[in-house]
Amino acid sequence: MGTPHSRTVAEGIAFMNLIDGQPADALSGERIDVLCPSDGKVFASIPASGTADVDRAVKVAHKAFEDGPWSRMPAVERGRCLTRLSQLVEKHGDELAALESRDTGKPARQGKADVTATMRYYEFYGGAGDKIHGDTIPFLDGYTALTLREPHGVVAGIIPWNYPMQILARVAGAALAMGNTLVVKPAEDASLTTIRIAQLALEAGIPSGVFNVITGYGRDAGAALSAHPLVDYVTFTGSPPTGTAIQQAAAVNNRGVTMELGGKSPQIVFADADLDAALPILVNAIIQNGGQTCSAGSRVLVERPVYKRIAEGLAERFSKLVAGPHDADLDLGALINARQRDRVAGMVAAAREAGVQVLAEGSIAPDAPAGGFYQAPVLFGSVDPLATIAQEEVFGPVLTVFPFDDEADAIRLANGTDFGLVAGVWTKDGARQHRVAKKVRAGQVFVNGYGAGGGIELPFGGFKKSGHGREKGFEALYDMSATKTIVFNHG
Ligand code: NAI
Ligand code: MG
């Protein structure tokens, strides 16, 4: 893991910011310990960047945008750089997967899956940027009107800790394909793969100053980045309150934003569904990444005649789930940090105290290190749809299941939270599939399946409190650019 962009010191590996293609410490010299959630031990450190570091990085990105060549390069050439980056991610896949798992506590196979998705993002955007074009518009006699898609300029990417490498890739892939330059602020709990990917971007031929990384706390580096007057567009994935703070900061400069703010996504199971096919997918949709997934299917709504069967099937599976260290590759790993573990444990305790029925609990592997941030999975049954545990995002391995009476009731309950990110609909009735998919307020709806984790090609984003703007697929290329209209008067 030792690279020219880090040094080994007594506390482990000292990772660096990457500004203008060069490794850089925070100007203050302050550092943040990097812990492995599986045992709670420090194994590295990252710079605790502040306002002055952010200012430097943004000015570099601004200059790179203004001077070129990146912003003026033919789209196909930018695409080739991204394709090479995808190949480098593949080449370094084992290292990146291991680093991601160690930094976040996610099971080894999830780290590998994240590498595969990351490769796909850079591959997809490597091929997509030169397929985006404007229009010619029928206008008045004597005029020709056309549109161009132009980059915003400097894009600030504020990245969360749950899928850092993947979320970076969906931001960087789309932003870079359109000719923007980047300043990325990864989460203080999971910055390491972002630093490595930015180094690989240099190796792939993306010029110095185009892809900058500054690590640090949200309240310092993140807040300064969102408010910087030379930032032209901000994209964020994370919690709704932080999203509000970032939008307020960006509003001072009237800048555009993309906000992906999580969910409380329903899975609607009708009595005619293939229940055996649904059960393992319902479990995986909440257990993947320990439930720390924006698109986690955290509410299962079941038509009353099959409620008992589904509740029992989920309970049987939940009772067998085991959390443990990332390298043991069990059903789930540790949660990201002590604060998140305490938050999840607190929400579980409050629900129990409020009398919500516990149908089943998983366990923590007996040999899991005591210092790790483990939370056993919990399945709550017959939950009041308005209960806190059924309304608020837990971001942990906690599932609520409750019955509904008919299609109208299912839609009302599915839409009965502040969120609207993803939904699942399970039924064999084709007409009902279409009706329900259209009436559910969610940015993605899966029918007889659930798979927002992959699907690089599929536009993704929320309604309501889940945010606005769309990432992934071609749609992201529109968010990461602006339309310019040009009108020629030629008489
Ligand atoms: P957060 O939303 O505060 O952190 C995400 C990112 O925002 C990090 O990079 C952080 O440094 C940055 N940030 C924090 N405050 C900022 C500010 N004032 N200005 C600019 N950037 C700032 O999330 P946190 O506190 O780590 O987790 C709390 C809850 O957020 C979780 O329990 C979960 O419910 C939700 N969450 C949702 C995610 C999603 O994928 N939708 C991802 C991470 C957290
Ligand atoms: Mg970490």
C-alpha cells in the first residue's frame, strides 16, 4: 500500500491529499486517524484539511478548467482516459478491494463487488461522453438555432463512507466525461480508495489539476468546499441535514446541486408473488453492506393472506445472519464507526421500549474483535407504519415488516414516508405491476427483483426528502453539464 503519495510513520500509513497532481499535507499539518471498523484499531492517517487547503485545491481545479486542455479536449479523448482508468482499477482490483474493506469494515466480497462496479462506471462514462450532443431547433425564418452541452466548470464532490469507491466513480465518471474539473472531499471515515483512484487517474492520462482530492472533516473541509465561490456545481450523497447545509452554502453563490439523501424504501409483496424467489432478495436488500445503503429495502409491506409466511421466512433467515470481521466475509461486517453503531443500537432500543415486536435477531461472530463496531441484525414485525422505526432511515441491519389489505392500501403505505428513493414490487399480475410501479413515488422501481446497487446504466435519484437530480446512466451527463443556446441571424 505504500505509494509515492503516502509515507509510512509510526502510526501506520500517512495518506496525502492530491492537489495539482502532487501529494500534499494539510497546511496546518493536522491529521485524522484512520480506523478499521472490524477491530477499531488505527492503521493509517489522512490530512485534516481546512479552508486554506480547500481554497488551494479549488483554485487549481479552476485554473485547470480555464486553461485546458481537459475542458477543450475532444470528448472521445477524455473518454479514452476514463477507459484507461477503468483498466487500471481492474489491474489494481485486489488492492483496492482490500483497502476498501479494511477502511469500511465491509465483507471482502462486497469490496470486490465495489471494484467491479467502479470499473463499470469508468468504462460506461468512457464510452458515453461523446454520445451526448445538442439539438438544432426550428426557429424563425432567417435564423438557425442550436444547443451545446457545456461543462459547469469546477465540480465539488462530497462523498459518503458507505460505498466510497462506487459513489466517487459515479460522480467522477460523469463529471469528467463532460469536461468538468473536480475537487473531491471523501468522508473522514473512508477516504483511502478515493486517494488511490485519483493517483490512478493521473496514470490514466487525466492531466494534473483536473482530479483533486482533499480529505478532512465535513464541518471544516466539506463546508468550505460547498461555499467556495469558484466551485460551479456541487454533488452530494449523504444525510438529509447535511444535504440541507450544503445546499444553503451553495446557495450563497447560487450554484446548482445534485442531492442524493437516502431513503426508507418499501418492498411491496402481493399474495400472488413468487414468495420463495422474493425472500432471499428481501433479506439481501437490507443486509448488504450492513444496511448502510441509501437504497436499502428497509420496509417490507406484505398482503395480509401471506403476511405470516413472509414474516416467518424472514425470521428464519434473520436468525441465521452473522456479523463479523471483513476478512471473515460473513453476512455482514461491522458498521462504519462507534457513532453509527450507537445510533443504530439506540434506534433498536427505542423501538423495543416502544413495544415493537422483535421477530428475530442475528448474531455477532464469537471471535469478532471486541473493539469492532458490530450490530446484530434485527427484524421487527407487525410494525405500525407510522412508528419511528418504520419512518426514519436507520442505516443499519434493521428491517421492519407489516401487513396491508389491498392495492390502494399498499400504495398509501409505500408512499407514507418523507422519502422516495427506491421501491420493490412483487406480483405476477402484469397490469398490477404497471399500476403500482407508476403510483409509487420513487426514483427507481424494481418489479420482481431489487438491485439498485449495480445498474450503472440506470438513472438513480430521489423524490421528496430523498433529494433531487439524477446520477448514473446517461442522465448524469445532463446533470453534469449545462445547455447553451446559440442563435444565428443570417437573414
Ligand atoms: P453526513 O451526511 O454528515 O456525511 C457525508 C459526507 O458529508 C461526509 O463526506 C462528510 O464529511 C460530509 N459533511 C458532513 N457535514 C458537512 C457539512 N456541513 N458541509 C459539507 N460536507 C459535510 O453523514 P454521517 O454523519 O456520516 O452519517 C449520519 C447519517 O447519514 C447516517 O446514519 C445515514 O442515515 C445517513 N447517510 C446516508 C448516506 C447515503 O448514502 N444516503 C451515506 C452516509 C450517511
Ligand atoms: Mg475507516
